[in-house]
Amino acid sequence: MCEQFIVLAKHTSSCYIAQCEHGTLHLCWDHVCVHLRPHDFLALTQTIANLNPNQPNHKLRLGIGRLTLELLTEDYQPLTALMRCVAAKLLSVSFPHNEPSKPRVVPNPRTYLN
């Protein structure tokens, strides 16, 4: 069970993104809180940032596994800004899968000449 939280970004007292001691991100918006691993959060941020909320009669639906949430158009900008802010913070931290690859030793090209 999560006991310690660090708020990474906040829109209102009920709309924020926090990270617990396990590294899980808690995306809380009004009465809904979705718990995501950092790499899943980054993928979701990219997906949401690429949506076009200005299409007429367009409803924003957020699907996470079997869960589907409908996002009000007026919540799109604040939510996206919050998620981008946290994504930038996550990307600035060195994750094992984001570490640069080790330099490779390139063999002498003459070795391959006949």
C-alpha cells in the first residue's frame, strides 16, 4: 500500500500527479485516480498530447486497458499541461532503459579487406 507521495504537478487540490515510494505515478483528476508505471505514463502522455480536442462534436475518451474515461474538452489543456510537465521531469531522470548505450569498439576496417 502506498504511504508516501511526492506531488510532481498540481492543477487543483483534486487534479494532480504524484509519485509514491514504489515509483508508481498516481494521475488523479477529480474523483478518479489512475496508477501507472513511469513508461506507461510516458506513452499515455504522448497519446493524449497528439489528440485534437477542437473537432466539433468530438468527445475525448481515454482508454487504459479495460477502463475508458470520457474527458471534458475544457479539461484537455490543463491535463495535457500537467502530464507534459511530469513527463519532462521523468525524462530528465536517468532510467536504466534510457541510459546511453556503451561505446562499441569498431574493428579496424582493413581487417575486412581481401
